[in-house]
Amino acid sequence: MQTGNAPNQIRKVIFASSVGTLIEWYDFYIFGSLAPIIAAQFFPKGNPTAALLSTLATFAAGFIVRPFGALVFGRLGDKVGRKYTFLLTLILMGGSTFAIGLVPGYETIGFAAPLLVLMLRLVQGLALGGEYGGAATYVAEHSPAHRRGFFTSWIQTTATLGLLLSLGIILITRKSLDQDAAASIRAFESWGWRIPFWFSIILVGMSIYIRLKMHESPLFSKLKAEGKTSVNPIKESLMHKGNLKMVLLALFGATMGQGVVWYTGQFYAQTFLETACQVDFEQTRTILIWAIIFATPLFIVFGYWSDKIGRKWIIMVGLLLAVFSYRPIYQQMLQITDTQKSVADPSATRIESVINPASGKDYSLQTTTTLQFYQNGITERRVHADTLFADGTERSGSNDKISKELPEQSYWAIVALIFIQIVFVTMVYGPIAAFLVEIFPTKIRYTSMSLPYHLGNGVFGGMTPFIAVLLGTIYTGDVLVGLWYPIAVAAVCLVIGVIYLNNRIDPDVND
Amino acid sequence: MNQVKKVLGLVWIVFGLTAYGLLLKTCSEQIELKPTTDTIIQWSIFAIIFLPIAIGFLIFGWLAFQGAYDNLPESSEAVEE
């Protein structure tokens, strides 16, 4: 059977699949990007049950359920069809995201609030687990053999573009709720954070409309017409030795390394800039946005190139570069944002103090902001909070909140360092959809490729920021200690991939 | 090369056991050090989610040792054989 399609047809397939997948990534990442605000709204501090729910919801739930979504929806996709399954995942994702934006806060409905958010986050994770494999399979099964890497690489841009969209919408919303910048931020943290969640429903509605017009994958339709679809795809994927060994090889030789490289370059980098380097909230986001904009075309380049030279070596070189350059890159980020070796101009230092009475309370909050201007161009903002009681006593806040604003040169140097990391992401991620599609048979492809993908990205990758931060809290002497997790995982994956994978491009995925 | 793949199979088995053992050791140390809800939940989650991964790694090592990866399949029929 001819799997190639007319150029116009394949463009429609790619567009319809990519738009939906991009929206699902957007939905998934706005929760992560807004996690501290969501935690403050739904998970009050000091209550152990709420703390437990907070930990589960913000820390792990969305990532851990992704492999289960891969199994549930993968099975459906291999039995019912690709088109309807990933239409269903889109509806579930859009519905749950919109609903998160509607849930009243803890103050209004008590424990029902965090429970509802946790459940909706689980639905998000399940839906994402089912989406990606469907979209990648769908596009690959419409593609001719010699352009499979190129066509599926469009799907590969969607995760990064989804992150970009979420960062952009959050920044725009945060700035546009009031003419006064501080008031706008306050409004965003109070209720405006819901807008990015509501916005999702518009995107999902458009995507559903587009996807409804699509046809089923030609390979799956043929299989179904011949009565050759799998009776039990999960059993065949995991219990059949010949297929299980490929699932394990895909996980340990490709997706686990790819997952940590993806999440280090685009998520841990953001956390590191904000916490270790103490770069300003807005600058951190715009740095990432620029780096993503510059690097995203490379997904297509490496996908295209993988059709010429094979998938394996592009992925392996990406892993190799990541393993050897993460520590120097992060060291450089620390140096650029360091103020300890630079001198502040004391005559330029500005101190502003504001006292705000707490409504209905017998105390006021005094916020002291100190602005220091360093020789290397960095402006450091140190915010200190004190509580002033009516009887004249004073309680000093324990931690100063520091944020640094970078001068133009340092700003672009950091953009370049994040860009390099995203180049590694494009190398390991650009060709991986084609690679995964080609190693599994059509009748169990949705299930089989989704599982290693979501184990690699949801478990190994998704945990990267958390594990790296946790390592930092254990081994406090080395600020770069968190990098050993992605480096070790990528290094093991590299060895396994180099030795066990082959570089063959499957000429026929119609089997 | 096939001999290297097989010998490394044993390395993966040992590595999988050691890595998971280290994880369990760190979990118990950290929970003992700070037995709060957050610490217990976080480290228990790590222990639970990496258990199937560790088992998968052992199976992978075992299959490699058995020579299952000497020749990778070139068609779906070969995968299913």
C-alpha cells in the first residue's frame, strides 16, 4: 500500500495533528508554569492534608499518570482508530484545563477545591499520555518513507511551541490586567491566572473542528478492513517478548535520555535561572522565549536530516553534547549573573519603603525595597518585609527576596546559553517520533510507542526539575549538583543507544 | 559486538540493582532526617515510580545477556516471531 499522500493532503494532516498537540502541551504546561499561584489558591500552608494534595498535584501527578494514559488511549487507538482516540484526548484535555480555571478557591469551598484540582490534573496527564502517540503515529502513517522524519518533526515542534505559547499568554495576561504594573501582577495572582486556563477552550474548540474533518490513518483503515487489528494491544506490547524487548530498548536507549535533555534545557534551566541565579521573573521567561524562537526551526532541520543519514546518530550526538556541556554551560550562567565579584555603587543605591496597613488587623506590613547597581551592569532588587504592630513592636521577615535584572549583554549571553541547550533538545527530539514509529508494528504501534515515550518524558524527564532541586537540598556544597541526574541518565542512555540501536530507516511501516 | 552486548547485559543488571538500592537508601535517610508529610510523600513517590523502571532495567539486562539484541528485527513479522 502506498503510504505517501498528495502534498496538499499531507500538509492538512500535519497541520490538524500539530495544532491539537500544541494545544495539549499548552494546557499541560500552564499548570506547571502557574504552580506556585495555584498552590497558594488551592493548597493552604499549615494544613497537612492540603500539603499532601499540593505535593501530589504540583509535583508528580500530571507526569506520573502519563504512561497510564499511553496504555489506556494507546489501546483505544490500536483498537478503535487513531483519529477518534486523539480527538477524545483533546476533548478531555481541553475540558479539564477549562475546568481548572473555574474551580473556586479553598477559601470558598474548602477541601473540595484541592481535590477537584488534583483530579483535573490527573485527567490532563492521562489525556496527554494518549495524545502524542496518536498524533505522531497518524502523521507517520500518512508519510512516505523517505520523508517520515521531516513530516513527523512538525509534531515534534509542538511541545516546545506549547511551552512558548503558555509562557507568552501568562506574561501578556500578567501585564495587561491594570495600567499600574504592580496592580496588574496582584490582580493576576488573585484571579487573572484563570484567564490562560479559560483561553484554552477557544483553542481546543478550533482544533476539534479541524480534527473532525480528518480521515482515519490509511494504514489503520486497511488493517481494520482486513480484520487484522490487535485484540489486546497492551498484552501484545508488554507480554510478547519480541515486542517487549523493543519497548525496553526504545526506553533505555533513546527516550529516557531524550526526556532528561528536553526537561533540562527548557524547564530546569528556567528553575535554575530563577532560583540559583536569581534572575528577575519576567527576564527569565523572555530569555526562554527568545531561545525557543531561535532554536525551534532546528527540530525540522534534524527531522529532515534524519531522513538522509538515519535517526540514531543525530540523537546520540545530541546526548553526547548534553552530557559534556551541561556543567560548563550552567557554570557560565552562574558567572554571568554573579554580583559577588562585582562592586555596587553606594551613591546610586536607592531604598524605598512602603507601609500598608493590614485591613481589619492590628498590624501593618512594611516593605523595604533596596535597588543596587553593580559595575557589571546588573541591578539587584532586594525586598525585605517587616510586620509593625500597633504597640510599637516589630517583627522582621526571615528572608529577603532577591531578583536581578540583567544588562543587555548579559541577557543575550544567557539567551545564547539556553539556545545551545535547546539545540540539544532539537537533536534528540526532532527525529524521535519517526524512530519510535518505525520500530513497532502498525497493529500495536499506538500503544507500543506511547509507553516508552511517556516513561522517558513523563517519569525520567518530568522529574528532572524536582530531582535536581532535591539533590541541591541534600548536597548543599555544589550549586550544580542537580545536573548530575540528567547527565547520568543521558550518559547511560547514550551507551545503550550506541551499542544496541541500529541506524536503519524502515522503508515500510505498513506491516 | 554481540559478545559486548551480552556482557553488558550483566552490567545493566548490576547497575539496575545498585541504582535502585542507592535510591532506597537515600529515601530512608532523607525521611529519617526530616519526617514531614512533604518529605515522606516526595521520596515515597520516587521509590514507587522507579521500581517498575528498575525491574524493566533488569529485564533489559537479562534479555541482552540472553542475546535477544544480537540482531534487531527488520520487519513487524520479525518483531512478532
